[in-house]
Amino acid sequence: MGKATFIDRSGNPHTVDVQNGTSLMQVSLDHSIEGIVAECGGQCSCATCHVYLEDGWYEKSGGPSDREAEMLECVIDPEPTSRLSCQVVMSDELDGIVVRVAQKQY
Ligand code: FES
């Protein structure tokens, strides 16, 4: 169990408890965080769960897989710390992670 903070599209932070092994996409849906669409249900094939990892968490996350990097080429307004939240899975190492929801999803 750890904590994750989602910064929603209005700039408001929401800190929630997250079980290890749960994707940040699922957590955002469970807590009705505005802005995550997750059309494909976490299969890394829609790119509608785009987030930015803040405050050095991108490096700690280990970065995207080749498949995720390919899908990230489709997102609106990519940044160097862009990730697909369905591919970021909670672990002890990510306790305290801060995630900003992208303003637009396809
Ligand atoms: S939910 Fe579809 S790529 Fe993440």
C-alpha cells in the first residue's frame, strides 16, 4: 500500500491510497479523477490515460516499455515525463508518486 497524488485538470491535488500491483489508471477511475478516459481498459492500445509524472517520478518509474513509447507518440501535448497511467503500476518504490492528468485525451 502506498499513496499517489493526482493533479486534476483544474490543478487540484487528490491524494489516495493505492494497493501495490494496481495501475494508476485503475486508481484514477476508482476515485473518479477527472480526465482519464481509459477507453481500452488498460491494454496499452488507446493512449487515453495520458499523464505526466512530476517531481522526478518519471525516472523512478523506470520509463515506458517499447509498446508504451509507441503509443505515447499518439498523445496530445507530449512532454518528456509523459506516461500512460495504465502502464504505471504501484509498488513500494512509487509510494508518494505525483501524477498530473493531461488536459486533453483522444
Ligand atoms: S487505458 Fe488505454 S492505453 Fe491506457
